[in-house]
Amino acid sequence: MIDKNRRSLVLAAGGALAAGTMGSAGAWAQAAGGGAERKLGYAVVGLGSYGLGMIIPQFKNCKNSRLVGLVSGDPAKAKRVAAEYGVPEKNIYNYQNYDSIRDNPDIDIVYVCLPVSMHAEYTIRAAKAGKHVMCEKPMAVSSAECEAMIAACRQAGKKLMIGYRCHFEPTNLEAIRRARAGEIGKLRYFRSEHGFNFGNPDAWRLKKAMSGGGSLMDMGIYALNASRYMTGEEPVAVYAVESTDKKDPRFREVEDRIAFELEFPSGVIGSCMSMYSAAQNHILLMGDKGRIELEPATAYHGNKLWVGNGHGDDKNEVTPPPGPGATQWAGQLDHLSQCVLQNREPIVGGEEGLRDIRIIEAIYRSAREKRRIALGPDARMV
Ligand code: NAD
């Protein structure tokens, strides 16, 4: 029941945001109590490849969000980025004076774009400084950290959202809509492979203390999260098998390939593969009347969607309608701003991130103990 409500919320929110994009912009402004095109101020923490390369350039596509602050350990880089994006120098912080953002009214929301082991600390410090938080996926290195992040934001009365951009991505939203509309009949199974061939063996993603795990934390989480939003169900059990060449210098600390099966209450089976030694980005939904396929499924650009019969010999490529934002990132950034303005909960809040991390912990345990692990309604292992 909870799942059904949550999933219809995803679609409803997508629809509501899309409607906003199409011209009923007054609706949210009214709910927010005025300020027709009010933009909330974001400070981005971590100027790495995702923060600097993907998030910061997206504010120009936003309706309700703007970049007002930067937090970085590299003052020269921060100064350069600030100059490029019109961020005043007084709004540049480092990791030591970060807590003083509490005195800066320009900053409404902090976007945590740091290695996973730093997510909890920088989310909790932001909440204590009185700021709302967008935190990148995976939410944290453990479910205990996720719980502490949720508690800190709740205690501070601040919103917490996880950077699950695919919930704002048109191809994924259209696949969900068609699956829910019964276009492929009764869903039988879900399949997804996510991975890439990792290069640099010194990267933080391969250090367990910083990443919390290997490909599953980074890429497999897309397959896991998609299994939940595509089926609209929550898994009741997992079974996993890991295959890692420990002699490969990349994989001394974390896993390479991990395959996991998910059992859903309706009988739908989810079958996922996560890897750091081969590139794949694919989602398949098989119903008794047809298939929905996405490849690439969760990429930054160029996602493609096909709908067809079960044999795959009449697959038609479908062009999805526009999503809630000009881009998936703009939709994501503006969603949190709108939730703050309207005092609503984000469709992918802390509980969503926590749920994935609990399931990931069960997947790791299943692979270690070579047995099926049952999950309770809150995704805790039972
Ligand atoms: P990155 O290594 O490129 O950047 C990390 C940033 O953290 C850098 O600015 C670095 O200077 C800073 N940092 C501070 N202390 C550090 C330390 N001790 N070690 C290493 N870096 C340190 O990483 P990224 O690819 O930008 O990833 C950042 C976050 O974004 C991660 O949580 C990642 O999972 C997430 N991410 C999400 C997506 C997505 O599509 N949603 C895509 C890529 C990354």
C-alpha cells in the first residue's frame, strides 16, 4: 500500500512539475506564498567531476534554483569557478569554515557532491547550520549513517533529498507511465545491467573506507533503484553472487561484479548486474503482453526507449514527452526548491536513499553468506 502510494506520488509529482513547466507556474508560487519566480540559493560542496562538471552548469536551466555559494578545499579553484558563475567571493567556504554558512542568508540549500564517506558529515553539518540538503547518491556508506542524516535534518526542520536524477529523466518517467498503464500487460520480470570499465586504480571509489563498496554502491544502485521505481514494488528478499578478481589492482578493497536477484511481492523477479569491468547501461521490463526496454537507460544524455512485443521483433522507438525540467538535473534541483517553497517532502527524500542502502547491505550479506536474505517492509534484513 505504502509502495503504491509512493510510486503514484512519483508520477503525480512528475506530472505536477511537468504541468508547472507547461505554464501553470502560478500554482507553486501561490502555494509558496508569492514570489512568482523566486529562486532558492544553492551552495555546492565539492568541485569534482560531478559537482563542477554536471551540477554547477545546470543552474542556468533552473526556474527556482540558483548557484550562490561554493565549498571547496582548493581556494584557487573555488575562486576561478566563482568568477565564472558569478558567485560572490564572500560566499566561498572551505571545509573548516563550512559551518559558518549558518550566517549566510543567501544560502538556502547545500548540495553535497563529495566522496560517499563524507556525505553524512557534510549533510549533518548543513542541517545544523539551518540549511536544506541535496545529497548525492549513494546516500552514505551505511544505513546507520543514513539514519543519522535523516534524524539531523528532521531535528533541524530541514528537507533532505537524494540526487536520484533519473526520477526527473523523461525516458525513465515515460517507461514508468507505460508500465503502470498496463501497456505490456502483467509485469513478469525486470532486468538491468549497470557498469563501466574502471580505469584509475587509485580512485577513491576503489577505497572501501571512502566509497563504502565497489560497483554496487556506484552503478548497481541505478539498477536497484530502477527495479523499485519501474515495478512500483519493494523487494521482499534478495540473493546475490559476487565475482571479483582480487589480483586485479583495482579490486583489492571493493567488488567488481555482483549479480543480484530481487523478489517482489507480486511475484515479479528482478535480475540485476553491477560491474566495474565492463560497460553496460540497460533496463528491460517484460510483461505478458510485451516489453519496455531502455538503452542507455540512465545515462546523462541520449537515453533511448523501445516498446514492443515479447519477442522483440517489433520494437518501436518511443520519443518521451518532456520531463519536469529543461534537463533531468534542472528538474531535480528545482524539485527540492519547490518542496522547500511549498513545504512538501521530496519524492526522493532521505528515506528513499536509506531504503536502497539497507537493500545494498542485504545484497552484500547475501553474497558473503551465499544465502537468500529476506527483507521486512522497511527493507531491514529479517
Ligand atoms: P570526484 O572525485 O570527481 O570529486 C570529489 C570532490 O570531493 C572533489 O572536489 C574533491 O576535491 C573533494 N574531496 C574532498 N575531500 C576529498 C577526499 N578526502 N578525497 C577525495 N576527494 C575529496 O567525485 P565525483 O565523481 O564528483 O563524485 C562526487 C559524488 O557525486 C559521489 O557521491 C558520487 O557518487 C556522486 N555522483 C553522482 C552522479 C549521478 O549521476 N547522480 C554521477 C557522478 C557522481
